[in-house]
Amino acid sequence: MKHERRTNLGDMPGRSLIGEKLVEKGVITREQLNEALMKHEIKRLRGEKVLLGQILADLGYCTREDIARIVASQAGVRFMEIDHYSIDTSAVSLVPPEIALRYSAIPVGFDKEKLLVAMKNPSDVIAIDDLRIITGYSIEPVAISDDALDSVLGRYAKVSMGFDDGVEEKEEVEVTVGREYNEQPAVQLANQIINQAVKAGASDVHIEPQERNLRIRFRIDGVLHEILTQPLSIHPSLVSRVKVMANMDIAERRIPQDGRISLRVNGDMIDVRVASMPSAYGEKITMRLLNRGDRFMTLKELGFSEVQLKRFMEVLELAYGFILVTGPTGSGKSTTMYAALAKLNDTSKNIITLEDPVERRLEGITQIQVNIKAGMTFASGLRSIIRNDPDIIMVGEIRDHETARIAVESALTGHLVLSTMHTNNAAGAVTRLSDMGIEPYLTASSLVGVVGQRLVRLLCNECKERYKVTREEMLNSVPDFPFEKDETELELYKARGCVHCNGTGYKGRIGIYELLRVTENIQRLILMKAPASEIHRTAIGESMMTMRQDGFLKVRAGVTTIEELLRVVV
């Protein structure tokens, strides 16, 4: 898309002065400027529209930030390091995305009564005047680097550009976006939201009607971020569009509904689980996104320490027994289960899974989808699996007494059974089985290991910042933080925020784990119906590393922050 008004820092009047200023400030040498000018002239004669600033940056002689600082100085505006600036979404929403793209300008916040607008050309008086009329605010232009502005525009503005070019028709079960629908705002917005969520790596999308507007939030790396607000008037049509895509009843608004969408975005197959729920201001829509093309992670990549991984592998290599992976929703249990199955997958073993839903396809493994309406529940499906000569069984989740009983009995009759459960820690799984009506002697005989886990955000490698903390300062806030005997000071990292991590300071997630091996001492406690706290203490006494301790090691290694760990683990 071409915008005739779009300018670049090196394309402004006085661009030769920019080169001179860079030389004057010692950023580049005279020889480097002459070389760049020569390359620029050659490209100009070839008809290529390449900017001097871009050539200097490509040659590595300066950064785009250096150029932006010179432009700011010449234009008499302030330079802003967007890495350090928390972008105000209420400011962004004042300018339509197409206008932001046209002028290469986007609001980033307020300064008293003025609207701060990051611009590639802060001297563009026509753009400034138009933005003043559109927003109703006095405009204060600020200069930022080209790559920073492009990143911000990509995140906040391109949500309205649609994804026509990225969607292809593949199968009959897929929903695609046809160009003929582009004039329908709700259709276009629904597609744009999903497209932007995929680009951002979001796991969930929340479409939430509020009292005065419609809020769109993405869950990225386990944390919700407000991405977009829209007029409340578009809410009914947007909800109807999502329901149509998910094959849900658009006439029913009083009860919760579930549906699924399959679509292709930029060559990737995306499965979307949709749930609707009535609220005070209208129906709330939650969409969970799963990219079928995501690479399988190995157990080692998940974040297990060497000792934990070795012990977990010992449990997985047992001929029979019951293995549980526990944690709250969104703690990565399914990922751990799939990594374990991938490790166990072998032509000599008959592996059957029972899932709701089947999230990832595993070559060589029989995967069964739960279908409650057709009578295929976890319990009935598990009974059928037993009659099909399995070696290894994976049950998506232990939800009730019957499923738990069949799983335990299957483990006792020579099968390796893996499943998940929602508990706060590994020891809590034992008491949860008891609460489900499983006799202690059955649990003690069948259960061989329990993995408790959480996910913590990884520090962004581009902007994480080193700092030092004394032993006294750390122990005042975190009394159980591990220090070496003579260690008086610790070097850690903190989140800073940059354009690469959307200003959060974090990018990606990693697991923290605890592995409870069911030893003879643990079996005795199970038979005695001991509380989870006593089982937990005994496991620690038998060298179990807790999730908190595992997290401390990752903090010391500069993988995450102490603040992030304390957010996730109490």
C-alpha cells in the first residue's frame, strides 16, 4: 500500500544536514558519510528510492535512533525512547488506524492538555493540523526511531487492515474470509481480531461489552492486555459473526454456548475454541487459539532441571502406573503431556489418548475426541480403550469419580496411565483423588509420580536490565530466597520493556516444576489419609525440589524476575 504523504526521517528537507550533524556529533566519520552518499546516488540513478538514513543504518554506521535524535533536534521536538514509554491505549484509540498509517503517526500518551503523537516526520504541519481536528486535542509531535514507530503501528494500527491476503481456503470445515465481505464492518472486525491475535502470539481473545464501549483483550504469555476498544453499537453484529463462524445459535443469548472454528492465517492452520457467556452488558465471547503448525517442545525445552528431568524420565519408563500432571488452567499441563507422549511414542507400544478437545495431532498415536452429546465421555471412552490392548493411556483430565476409578484400575492392571488434574501442588493430587472417592490403598498402589507446574514469563533478551541486590534487601522481601553461605550480594535481571516485547519486558514462557515420587514413605502417608501439607513436607525431606525453589534457580540464572515468580507462585 502506498501513501504519498508517508515520509522517512532521512527523506525530510535538509537531509544532507542530517549527515553533517551525524559527522559533527561523532556518530559517523566523513568517510562513512561519503560512502553512504555514493551508494545513495548509485541507487537514485537506478531508479531505486532508498533513503540516506536507511543506507547509513544498513551499513551499520549508525542506528535509526541516532537519525531520529538528529531529526528531533532539527525540528525542535523532543525525542522519545518508546522502549521506556508506556503507550496509553486511550490515546491510541483517538486516531483511526487508517489515518495513523497515512501519516505514519500514532498517539502514545498525554502531556497535560496535549496529545503526544509519535511521527516519522514531526515537521508535517498538514498532518498535525488534521490530527488536531480528528482528536480535538492540541498536538505535540515527538520523534522516535523508524523501527520503533513501525513496530507500534503494526501492533496498534494494523488491526483494522484485515487479513484477506493471509487467509486461504483449504478444507470444507474451515471458515475463510472472502473479499466480498469487506464492506461489512462486523465481518471485517472479527477477522482482523483473529489475525492480530495470531500475529501477537495470543493464547486467548476476550470480546467484552462494557457500559460505554466494547473492549478487546488478548492473553499474551499468560497476561491479559487491552488491545482495542470499539463502539458498543458494533457488539451485537460482532458476536453474531463469531457465532456464525463457530456454528453456534445466534438467536440464543441467554445461556452459555460452545463452538469451534478452523481457519488458515498466513499459511498456518488455526483452531479456535469459542465460548459465549451472557453478562450485564451483553454476551461476552472468549476464543482460545491453537496453531496446529507450532513445533512440539521436548521435555528438556519445557524448563525441567537436569535432576528433575532425570527423575521424570525414570517415572515415564515404568512399565505400569499412574502419573499425574497438576496445576491450574493455563499452566501448560497439556504441553507437558504431549512432550511426554512424544518421548514415549514408539512402534512397539500401543498408545491411545482420550481428549477434550484433541489439541495436537501426534503421528503414530490413536487419539479419541470426547463427545458428550454422543455418549462418549471420559469414563465410557476409557472403558472402550481398555478393550483395545493399550500399553499407554493418556486421559485428558480426571474430572469425576468414575474416570478416576477406571484410570487407577487400569494402572493396576499393567498399563501406564497419564492424566492431568487441577490442584495447587503435586501433593494436593493425592487428597483430590481421595475427595473423588478413590480408596487410599488404590491410590497408594497405583500412583507412581505427580508433576506440579506453573508457567512464568521469560525476560526479553533485547531489553532485560542487570541490577544488584544485597542479601539483606532480598531476604527482607523474600525470606526463603536461597543464598550461598558467604554470598552478600546478588546480580539479577529486571524487566525493562521495548518494542520487541510490546513494552512488557517479557517474551515467551517457561515452566517451573516439582516432581513428587511416590516412595514407601509417601505410600504410608496415603494409607494413613495424611493431609497434603504433610505429604508435601515429607517429599521435600526426600529431596523434592518445589516449584518455588525451581523458580529461584531460574531467577538466579536471569531467565525470569523475582516479581514474576512471586506473581505465579505464592
